[in-house]
Amino acid sequence: MSAPENDRIARLSAAAQRIRGYALHMGEVQGQGYIGQALGVADILAVAYGDQLRFRPEDPQWEDRDRFLLSIGHYAIALYAALAEAGTIPLEELDSYGSDESRLPMSAMASYTPGVEISGGSLGHGLTVATGMALGLRHLGNPARVFNLLSDGELDEGSTWEAAMACAHHGLDNITAIVDVNALQADGPTAGVLRTEPVLDKWQAFGWHALRVDGNDIAALVSAFDEIADHQGAPSVLICDTRIGCGVPLLMEREKAHFMRVEEHEWQIARTQLEEGSPR
Amino acid sequence: MTTTHHTTHQATSQASTAPTHARPAKLKTSAMIASFADPGQKTTPAPFGHALNQLAEQRPEIVGLSADLAKYTDMHIFRDKHPERFFQMGMSEQSLLGTAAGLAEVGLVPFASTYSVFATRRAYDFLCLDIAEPGLNVNVVGALPGLTTGYGPSHQATEDIAILRGCPGLTIVDPCDAVDIEQAVPALAAYDGPTYLRLLRGAVPRVLDEYDYTFQLGKAAELRTGRDVVLISTGLMTMRALQAAERLEADHVDVAVLHVPTIKPLDTEAVLAVARTDRLVLTCENHTVVGGLAESVASTLAFAGVGNRIVPVALPDEFLAAGALPTLHDRYGLSTDSIVSRVRAELQASGRTGGDAGEPPSL
Ligand SMILES: Cc1ncc(C[n+]2csc(CCOP(=O)(O)OP(=O)(O)O)c2C)c(N)n1
Ligand SMILES: [Mg+2]
């Protein structure tokens, strides 16, 4: 790898670690939550916000911004961490995560959370709204791109596939779906709840330019995103296999749970493990 | 397509120190695991799941299904006991209700669970046309009805009754507590038609066993009589209404409570019997003021030519905030305190007083 490329990876890896740190901090504020998902998706968000998206952190309403739609409202903890890293949300505000009167509720809201494009919480909406934004931007001659982060659980919803078909039909190459395949959903492992594999084949069959990478490998994410940015004529999807709790062995090794319990004394251990840069 | 996407923004680099960790204890969003039970209150774990198991022993045609929310709707109790009679549909609520209809079409009696918001907002077309129109014995079970989570508008089913009341032939039940749920489950299965149960899940308060009460589908029950005020209440608000009545009794205000667990069909006879009165009448519901109990009672009175004013205790016609459940119940007027002060204010404003006129209100 070239020296500038190495720098790029190193810079994004450092950002991903900070995003994990902020997420742990918010998890501790609430004493519970979707921390496993946040740690798993941190690398994707670091690359998206630190490398791929055109946006102005101080002006979240800028007309020409690339739109990043979080389908999965419960991943808000991860998005807030990424928006704090990006400079859209002040770091101190993370203290208020999930508290009364906060702009950072456990599920992000388009009406009052800075940098948030859609109101989250009900799954399987994101790609439909992304479709409209992509159609509309193209219609208006605005070159901004639309990204939608969705979860493997959202592949259960018919609406996701309705939108997928529409994106391909309309040739929306300004849209990029990112699917976080952490192999888990609310009632347990995805394979046992509702089989979604083969995920890559499904998207391809729906007419998408589809890639699959290790979603915790920054270099792989960067080159996949670069490839997608150049792809024309069809919508693209980046399927990311991620590890729940990535970067914090304590949470990686624990029984996988959609809503992870973390004891009070464990937060410090988690922080230490993250700072030590424990193997992932 | 633009290729300029690397140029405008580079992530601002920031010190890696997380924000300070010293902070005062804050009320937390009780989120998905919220309980509305008062501290120290008698509760029963997962009454729905256990009642369904018991029923399943007697009725082999009972089946259960969920849309990736078995664990969060107490359906896991049934799933674990009767794995061969439980069908996991994944997170696909339309498919859940369509499948439930199919199961009923071939002679089974399904209980299909998800959150209330998804059963109503997401899958209503399937509920309406596939379940209600053919009049199937499908029992739709919606958890987190009204304001029973602090997670925000996506999960707060503030208008589920309003959506469903217009559905012909659908029976809607809003239970108060574990007793109601335990007795409602077999009644819903026994009734040969479509139903919607507003599920209370987890550690559910147990209050109605202190009263001479049994759940009867379609029937309201007067849990206490009273000369000054009538509270017509449904769902968990009956628990609050009973608490408010006790508090007001200490101020010598005599409060009757009519519990209306079946919202539709409404027991209009019982409603008219208590509301045709010169007492102060309030309705209490865990639902928006639009299209729920208050308007059901109001239309019942108006249609019968009764011109009495009623005072609604209900959620405002707004998207609600996220936050801790007790904070939200206070803010939006569902707490026992709110009922008590509403009653006092209304008594004062209307020049009515309780039995002991002039007694200063003590809060
Ligand atoms: C439409 C809808 N149905 C159900 C839910 C409840 N729910 C919240 S998260 C979740 C699991 C979805 O799978 P995924 O996002 O892959 O879960 P995770 O990886 O975070 O465990 C479910 C069923 C919801 N939020 N929205
Ligand atoms: Mg998942």
C-alpha cells in the first residue's frame, strides 16, 4: 500500500477507535443499550463520515450534502458517536444521551437531532425514503449521493425489498445501501429467526451492484466504497459482515444479545480494553 | 455522478478523551424494558405467556407467532413450552398478520404478537382485510400500547385504538393488570372473531384481585361507587383511577370507578348508567384524546341525547417526547397525581365540591 493510502487507513482507524470510545461513554450514561451493535459498526461509520460523505458539520441542512440515512433507529448510539467525531454534535452533548429533554434520544429523530435525516425506530423505512431522496436529487440535478445504513434484520421487511426493486428499476446509481450483517436480531441469531442468506445473491438478483466485505476491516471498506463511488448505471450495496462488540473482548465474548446488559463495573474494563487496542 | 466526494470534508480530528465521567444521576429512558409498576407494587411476571400456556393445554388448536419480538411480548414463554406450536416469522409484521389469517382459515386459533405500533400502523391493511373482514378468530397481541415506553414516537402506540376502532367487527381489549390479562386470554380465544389485545408485558401489576371482579368480554365493571365523581377508565389507567379515588377519599371526595376493559364493542349501557348524572365525569385512558375512550364515551352520550360534559384524561394530540416513563406520565397527565389534580381543579371550576365542602386540597 502507498504511503498516503497507509495514512488514510491509519487516520480512519483512529477515528473508529474514538467513535467506539464515545459509544462506550453513552452506553455507560444509560447503563445499558445497543453497545454491541455500535462497536460492530464503528469502522463503517468512520469510513463513511471520515472519507466518503460530502457534508458540512456546522451546517447539517446544507442542500448539496450527501445524505446518510440511519434506517435502524436503535443504532443511534453509534451515529451520535460518529457525528461527534465529525463535529456535528458537540462532544459534551453525548452526556445527555437518552436522558429527558435530550436532543439525543435512544432512537434518533429527524425533527430535533442534529445531523439526522430520518426519524428512526420503526425498521425497514430507510431504503424507501432513500429512494425518494435519490430520485429527487437526480431530478433536481443535484449530484449529492444518498447512503442508507440498514441491518440484516431489516432484510426481513418486505418494504426493504420493495425499495430495492424501485432503486434498480430507476437506475439510481446515486444510492448506496450498506447492510450491517452482524448475524443477530431481537429474538436471536438471524439464521434461527428468519434465514436471509445468501444475502449477496439476493441483492444481485434485485439488480444491484453488490459487494461483500469484512465490515471491521478499514482497508477493505475503503476500497469497496471507492469502487462503489465510481460505479454507474445501477444502485450499489455494500454488505458488511461485522462482529458485535468489536474492539472490546469483554463484550465480544459474551453471549450475543440484541440488548446487551453491561454491569456498572464492566464499563471501566471495556474502556481499558478499547484503549489497549485489544485484538479484534 | 459526482466524483468530488473526498474534497469538502475531512473529519475534524479531536482529542480522544471522552467527555467527563462525573455527572449527577439522571432519569434514564426506560426504553424497551420499561415497567409502569409503582415501586413495591405487587406484580406477576409475563401473565400473557403463562395464560397462553395454560390455555394451550386444553386447546390443541392454539398456536402462537411473532415477528422477531417473542422475547419482548412474553410470547417466549409459549415458544419455549410449545416450540412446535410457535412460528417465528422474522421482523415482518404484514407477513405476521397475513400468516395468522392463513392459520385461522385452516382451523387453528392464532395469537400473533408484535408491538402495538407495528400491528396497527404497519400491518393494518392485513389486519383489516385478511383477518377482520372474514371474521376470523385471530388474536392480535400488541405490546407497548399507548405511552408505555420512553423510546419515542416510533414505539409509542398513542393512537392504536383510534386506528382500530373504525375497523368493523374487531373487538378491542385494553386490560388493566395481570388479572385482566389472565382472564382475557381464554375469553379472546373462546370468542369466535378477530380481537386486538393491548398487552402489558414483563412484571405486570396485579390490582384487580382486591376487588370483586371478573373479566367479561364486552362488559364494563363498576369497581367502586361514589357520589361526587365518576372515573370511566380503561387499561392501566384503571389502576391509576383506583389510586386517585383512594387519595381523593382522604379529602372526602367520593369517587366511582367504572372499568371498561373492552373498548369495542363498548358497554354503552354501563357507560350511560354512570354518566347520566350530575356528578363530575372524567374518562381516563392511556391513549391520545383523539379517537379513544373519551370520544367513544362522548359519542355514546351524544347519540343517546345525553348532554353531559365529560373531562378527558388522555394523551395530547402530539408526537410525544422520549425520556423516562415516570417523567413522561407526569408531563402528559397520566400519573395518579395528574388525575387527582384534574379532579380537584374541575370540582373547583364547576363550583362542585366533595362531600366535605371547603376542605382545602392537600397534595
Ligand atoms: C418495524 C419494526 N418491527 C420490529 C421492531 C422491533 N425491533 C427493534 S430492533 C429489532 C431487530 C432487528 O434486527 P437487527 O436490526 O439486525 O437487530 P440487531 O442486529 O441490532 O440485534 C426488532 C425486531 C422495530 N423496531 N421495527
Ligand atoms: Mg442484526
